[in-house]
Amino acid sequence: MSENKIALVTGASRGIGRAVAVELASAGYDIIVNYAGNVAAADETVKLVEEKGAKAYKMQFDVSNKAAVDTAVAEILEKCGKIDVLVNNAGITRDGLFMRMNSENWLDVINTNLNSAYYVSNPVAKAMIKQRAGVIINMSSIVGVNGNAGQANYSAAKAGIIGLTKSLAKELGSRNIRVNAIAPGFIQTDMTKGLPEEKITEHIPLKTLGKPEDIASLVRFLVTEGTYITGQVIGVDGGLTI
């Protein structure tokens, strides 16, 4: 890798993760593109990152598997010597009414959306402490702030992300490591495809869904400019939570 700073983005093969990877690449970061299984989508992210003049390395590992994460992070640190930015973005949904939700759907979401943030942040934070510098950005959701019927598992995971963010910000601030969370609203991604857009936008003051780039631009700001911001949960939702 070059002497550029290194950013690890989980779930970077599409949607918000891809937009974040491309935006950080345009800010001069080389990108570790984590993906779960879609090689073609990951390759597209790599291509877009390289078009920005940055280097991109795709790494397939399951963020909900601690052993796989430990191996991957160790490999990154061996090759790159550092991780300057971590964006915990990977996530899934398994929606359904709580009374009908089976334990598999509960645990799948908790493991991928919440436990993964621990699995990845723990070894990365240790490296950042040695560096005495770093930025961690966790992707929460407005659903983690307000809750949502039919998404108890997702809401619980994203609320947990908020608690993790605030605690890590307090623990790591003295080592020059900033930790913030972003709470997206309804963003145009595969996860929101098929939702009734007109009904949703009725409740959004800006009357439109957001774009992945709206999240990515905030990530870039928090990484490059927001040097006195830590422990915050910033909503990007068109005013939905007002």
C-alpha cells in the first residue's frame, strides 16, 4: 500500500458502504473494501475507488464471525501497518412483528448489526491506541433512536450501536481517537427498495428520500474536518425525527 491513510469500510460492496468508500477515496484514503459474498459488487466498488486515484483492496470476511474478523484485521495490520479510519457499516434486516419473530431472525440481526461492531472495533481500537490516533464511525439508524414496529431486532441493534459509540468515545478520547455514530433515515438503497416512497415522504419535511452520498459526505466531514466532535449521534433523515 501507499503512504496514504487507510480506511476499513465494512459492508462496502453497495449502498451506503460503497458511497462511503468512494468518498473517502476522493479524500485521499486507501480503502479496505469488506464484503460478505457479492464479488461482482465488491469489484465495482474497487473500480470506483481506483477511479478516485486511491488504492482499494477487497477483503471477504463475515463481520458477525469473531474469528474471521480477528484474522482479517491482523492481515490488514500486517500488510498496511495501520488502520486510520474504521466505518462499521455492515448490516442486514429480518423484519417481522416481535410476537412472531423467531430466535434465528433476532440473533442474525444482533450478530451482524451490533456484535460485529464489537468484533471489528476491538482489535482496530487496540491498533489505534498504539498509533494514538484514529476515527471510528458507527452506522446506527433513526430506528435505533425512535424504534419502529416490526423492527424490534433492528431497533435493538442500532440502539446498542449508540450506547457503544458513546462509551467508546469516553474511553478512547484521551488517545486521540474520535468515535461518532450516524443515524440515517430512509436512504435509497437495496434495503429500502420496495417500500412505499410516497407514504414515507409524507412524513419527511424535505419530502424526499436521502441518497447514500448524503451519508458519505458526513462521514468525510467527521473524518477530515470534525476534529473536535466525538460521542455524537448525528441524524441524516431529511427532518424525519424532528
